[in-house]
Amino acid sequence: MKNTNMILVLLGVVAVFVLGVILLNLRAVLLPFIVAVLFSFIFQPIVTYLKSKKIPPGPFVYDLAEEFEKIVDQASKKAE
């Protein structure tokens, strides 16, 4: 029984290490998605307010998209 527990602990350590290496190598790909999810949570109240006032998407949305693209580009350059 003790050997089984030791094997499970070592397997868990190896799994965490492998997951860490995979995430480290994929950070340039995952970072934009993580930033996008965070921005969606941050801007959700603004979007809801604008929808309630029946304000159509216009230059504000496109300006925001351009700024978001710049931020993601800068973040991915830093990640590399």
C-alpha cells in the first residue's frame, strides 16, 4: 500500500512538471485568449449599459478593438 501511494505522488509531480512545460511553451498562444477573457469580464457592464440604451456599435467599438489588438501584440512580444 505504501509503494502505491509513493508511485501516485511521484506520478502527480511528473504530471505537474509536464503540464508546466506545456503551458510555458504555449504562453504566446494562450496569452491573447486569457487577456480576451479578462477584457470580456471587464467590459461586460459597459456593453450591457450601451445595449440597454440602444446605442448601436460604432466607432467606439472599433477603437476599442484596435486598442485591444495593440495590447495583445505588445503582450505577445513580451512573452516571446
